[in-house]
Amino acid sequence: MSPLAIGLLLGVGVFFVYWSFWPLEQTREKTDRGGFMVELRDHLTQAGYTSLTPGNVVVGSVVLFAVAFVLVLAVVRVVPIALCFAVMAGGVPLTLVRGRARKRRSKLRDLWPDVVDNMTSGVRAGLALPEALSQLAARGPAELRPAFAAFAEDYRTTGRFHDCLDRLKDRLSDPVGDRIVESLRIAREVGGSDLGKLLRTLSSFLREDARTRAELETRQSWTVNAARLAAGAPWVILGLLALNGGSLAAYSSPTGWVVLAVGAGLCVVAYRAMIWIGRLPEEERVLR
């Protein structure tokens, strides 16, 4: 056997030994907990687009990119400008989904205390915890009734409370909902007579958190709006220049490519920096 073959076999053996130290279960768990597609699936659920999949959004972005590129290129006859506007058009579906998910999370943040109050009333009336959750399908906020109706149906079918809670978390895909569900799971496992006190404490905490966050978002909204205006103004001017086709010929040169690339990069960096400074951090689903 040649020295090269011996070296390859030795390298493969060392790689397999190294690979054995990383169990597949941990890798799969890490993949399920994060990633672009997992985050996009949560945003679709939070936005109420349960019939769409992350693949649909990606395909829609690609189609919009291609259509915008062809249309703008047919109008201005300048490839780099058409490419810039096509990239913007391709990001529209993702931006719309994230924006709607953010608005719906803000709306639900004000509804979660009412959900906990309804559960507290049911528990004080003598209902079991699964029954108190199920009655939210009729007495809870309208935005959340479908998820709790599905929970009630699951529990009537299987009778497995913890499995039904897991599916409820998937349907809600909300950080606050995750905290509530896990609190109920612990209360169910521990038992005792402190469930009502736990729910009342959780309700007051959620109400105070929503009020504080709303005040901060109101005060810092001007920073977000300023970032959007500053990032969009150069491209509005470029669109106005596109009405005069002769003034865009310079962008077809290599220097024009560099100018547009640098300008787009600076706009992205400046916009993300302003958003990072002015917007409150979004809650993550750490209890997924």
C-alpha cells in the first residue's frame, strides 16, 4: 500500500474518532432550536400565516427578485441599479412577515394578563388546570381562542397534559406563551394550593412588563423612524434619477458598480446600527 493511501486511511480514522465525540442528538437539538428557517417559521406563526411555510416565503422572495430585476432592467438599462432594486424587492416578503409578527406580538403582550386572569378565575371556581385552559377557547381573547380550542381538542382526544402543552407552545410560538406554559407545567407537577397565588403573581408581572415595554417603545420610536428615513432617502433619489435615463449611464462602469456596492453596504450597516441602538431587543424563545 502506498504512503498516500496509508495517510488517507489514517486521516479518515482520526476524523471518525473526532466525530464520535459529538452525538447526533445534540446536533439535531441545536439545529431545531435555531437557524433562519426555524426563526422564519416562528415569525409566520406569530404573524398568523399558519398556512404558509418558510419555503413559500423564500420562493416568493426569489420570484419577486427575478421579476423586479427584469422590469427595472427593461426601464433603466443599467444592471447594477436593477440588481439593487431587485434585492430590495426580494426582501419585501420577509420584511412584511417580520413586521406583522412584531405587531401581533405587541398586541398579544397586552392580552396575556387577561388570559392568566381567566385561568385564575377558573381555578378559583374549582376547575382543574386542563379544564381552566380549555375554557379559554370560549372565554379567552379572540386572537388566542383557536390555539386553546386546539388544545382542548387534543386533551379530550389524548388526555396527555404535557404533550398537549408542547403542541400548544408550537401553535402559539410566543416567548410569553412559552413562559406561561412552562409555569403551568411546573405547577401541575409540583401541585399544592399555591396555584392561584402563582397565577396572580404571573399576571401582575406580565402586566407590568407590558406597560414598561410600551413606554420604552413609544419613547424610542423616533430613532427607528429616523433610521428608516435615512436609509431610504438615497434610494428614493436614485429612483428619481432613473426617470432621466442618460444620467444613469455612469453606473454601468466598474466605478459605478463600486459606488453602488459601497453605498448599499453603508446604508445596511447604518440602518442596522440605528435599529440596534433605538429598538428594544426582541424576546427569544428560550423555553422552546
